Amino acid sequence: MKIIITGASKGIGKAIAEKFATDGASLWVCARNEKDLMVLSDQIAGVHPSSTINYLVCDVAKKSEVLKFAAWVKKEAGGVDILVNNAGNFNPGEIKDEEEGVLETLIETNLYSAYYLTRALLPLMISKKSGHIFNICSIASLQAYNNGGSYSITKHALAGFSANLRHELRKDNIKVTSVFPGAVNTASWEGSGVAPERLMDADDIAAMIHAASKLSARACVEEMVIRPQLGDI
């Protein structure tokens, strides 16, 4: 099983990598920080020796680096069973007064990265008529909220991309799942003052994605909404 994950060195991406490693999967991952990727690789090798992890430093906000990562996956992995478009960035603010350029920065990371990587890797899935794409959207994809700003705009766009993919690819037997997590205990919440016990664990999201990937070829979880037990924050 060949699993491709962007933004895999921390948070939800790291939890997803660790979860699939329990299956002995072959992981092909990227992130911006090489040291963090090395730590992840060592952790997985130590706990799950039957799994292999391959990594490449990549800033997914840059199209050229996304395409370089895709070319590396195609050459070295030769196939894709599961693609997780997880990499993303969050900048709180309101549209009327957020800094100039925030929308452009966030749309490159939160939308374009998934668009370019998926397009580049789709031929590998279509050729064998199988595969599963998970797009990590957000509760912010579904509703407006305070200080959502451009982040919410880009996550709405990612949900639209995901829905269109699902519509286009079902005939090729390729599954597409839109994942809408609420507040998860990741670096985005550091310094927020919100108690960790009020947030979900990244492992919760990973467990649901892993479970959805195990369904028969005749079933697809199209949308997955996961919220803290006490509701949104």
C-alpha cells in the first residue's frame, strides 16, 4: 500500500502517517522542515519496522516544488493507493482588514497545492482504476465564523475542488473523501488560551481516515465532519 501525504511532519499529517504505518504501508511524504521529517522517519522506523517512509522537503505553496514532489513520487513509488492532501496554513483575520497578500498566500498553500499534486498523480490512479483521495478541508469550509477571513475562503474552495473531483472520478473507481475537522490540538492553537482537553486529538482524525480507507470498493465516505464533543470553538 503506497500512501502519499503532504504536510506530514506535524499535527494531523503526522498522525495519519503513523496510523497507516501500523499497516506496514509504504509512506511517501513531504513537509518544509527536513529536521522534522527526519524525526518522523526515525519514529516510524523504530516503532513500525515493517513500514517504510520516504520523504522530500517541499514547500507546497510553490507550484514548482509541488510538481517536483509529484515527479519524485511517480519515479520512486511508481503508484499511488491513497493520496492525502493535508498541507495547509491558517492566518486568522477579517477580510476587511487582513494584511495585503494573505489571500494569495493561503490559496497557494490550501488550494493550489492539492490541485496541482492531484492532477499530477491522477494518471497513476486512473491507469489502474483504483485509488482514494482524502482532502483535509475544515469546518471553516462549511460555515463562516469570526476571524475566518481568507482561510475560510480557501477552505470553501478546497471543498468545492473535492466535490468536483468526486463527481468526475467515480466512473474511474477512484474514491474522494472531503474531511471537515473542527478544532484539533495542533500548533495552530498554541498560545490561544484554549485548554487542550477542549480540542480533539490529531489521532482522532487519523483514525477516521484510516477506517474510511478500509471500506469495500463498493462504498465511499464522501464527507466526514468531525467536531469536538462540546462543539466548535
